[in-house]
Amino acid sequence: MKKTSSEKTYPVATHLNFKVGGVNPHRDWTILISTFLVVTALVVGANLYVFFGIQNGTFFTMPERQEGNDTALNMEKLNVVVGIFEAKKSKLAELRSATSAGSVVDPSN
């Protein structure tokens, strides 16, 4: 007997062998949604824990500052860095004055 175009047969997925319980979309969606809800609840709980911890002052607190003459800066190194920036400033001023005086050749001539 010849098959017509309306009687097409489609291969059945016989190679799928789920030994635990077969293909069960209801079970799969239940696992997916419940996992999503559990992870969402854990994230919301962690965010609330951190929020209230910061609000109450138990997280990210700074130690009290002690008065004294102890400086955390090495003044010699700071002066070296300031000197570098002053040199850059003077070099930039020199370059700006040189370009405004017309020392740059116009390439269109």
C-alpha cells in the first residue's frame, strides 16, 4: 500500500532512553520553576542580610581615627610626584605658546 503525502511518518525518538522516569514535561517544568524560586529566595535573603547589616553598622565600618602626628604620606615621594606634574605643566605651557606663535608649518601650502 502506497502512502500519500498526508500520511507521512515521522521518526519516533526511540534513541532517547531516560531511565529515571522517561520524558515528563510536567516534572521538568516543576523542577525548573522550583529551582528558580529557591535561588531567587536565596538571593533576596542575602541582599536583605547585607542591606540591614550596612544599615545597622555591622558591615563596612571604619575604625575610629586616632589623633596624632602620624602621617601616612611619604613627603619626599609626594614632592617627587608634584615635581613631575609641575614639569609636565611647564612643558604643556611651552608647547601651547609655541603653536600659538605660528611655529607650526601649515601643510596645505
